[in-house]
Amino acid sequence: MRSKKSDRRSQRTVKHFRCFLYADEFNVIWQPTLRAMWSPVGQQVMVRTPGKPANHYGIGAVNYHTGETFVIFRKRKKRIQIAEFLRLLLKRYPDKRIILAWDNVYTHKDGEVEKVELEFPDRLKLLYLPTYSPWLNPIEMLWRHYRREVTHCELFESAQKLIDALKNFFQKYNRTPQRILSIIGSKAA
């Protein structure tokens, strides 16, 4: 049985962190994602696709308590870009201690990422979710929602137009954080 003193100490610790985020990367593929569509019997809907798709990546985080999202887009998603993302996140929340939960992929560990964590030990705590368990990371629901709303059966003129559409999507949803909380299943909603 826990004592009242340890309960108060753990409550202080939780209040001190103030910012609990889930993070992950996602592929931004110029080719449209396909899904089932209605069409007249015997007629198939044609969806245009580019010849050679240009790949980009999004790296993002969602605040589990406020619904605020923070996403950057890069041509790669290696340790250097992940470390850059962490530094930008620390700038975004300059007066808060951040707990960041994400998957156990190799780009989230060692090298550049570890340097950032060691450089800011009082401001950044990284938690690793078990390998191959995307259902434990609520941000996956937001990625599914963006695909449904932005890229399903839609071909953009260029990869940059697609990235602009994604930026607009995240800006729009940041204006209605309650909707994001609902999408990710947060009880704060």
C-alpha cells in the first residue's frame, strides 16, 4: 500500500512534466492512397498516379492533454532529422518539461538523439513503446485521419503541393484541438 507522502510526491512529479506527447514519423508519398469508392455498376473509377513518386517524411507529435500537434517535413527520417525535431520541440515548449512516448525504432536511439536527451536531462524524457505495437501510440490514429482526409484517391500536381495540403490539414486541426483529442482517443476530450 502506498503512503500519502509517496502519493503527493508522484502528483508533484506529474504536474512538473506538464507536457506529455506521443510522436512518430509518417511517409508522405506522392502517389495517392487508394480506398473503396462508389461507382456505377460496371465502371471503375480511375485514379491518376505520377510516374515516379517523390518520397518525403513527416515527423510529428501530439500533446495528449491539449490536442496540439507539431509536425515537420523532411526528405529523410534519419537520426539527424529526429534530433532536429527534438530540438524544435524543445524550442516550441521552452518552459515545460516534455515526456515523449514513441516507438522503439532504431532512429529514435543512439547518436544524435541521445545527445539531445543528454543535453536537456531536466527538460526531455524519452519513453519507448514496445516494438511492433502501433496501437499503443495514439498519433497513429491522426496519421490515418490525415490520409483519409487529404491523400485518399487524390493526386497532387507536385510533391510540394501535397506537403502544402498536409500543412494546411495540421494548421486547420490545431485550431480545433478538441477534434484532435477525439481522433486520438484522449480522455481530455
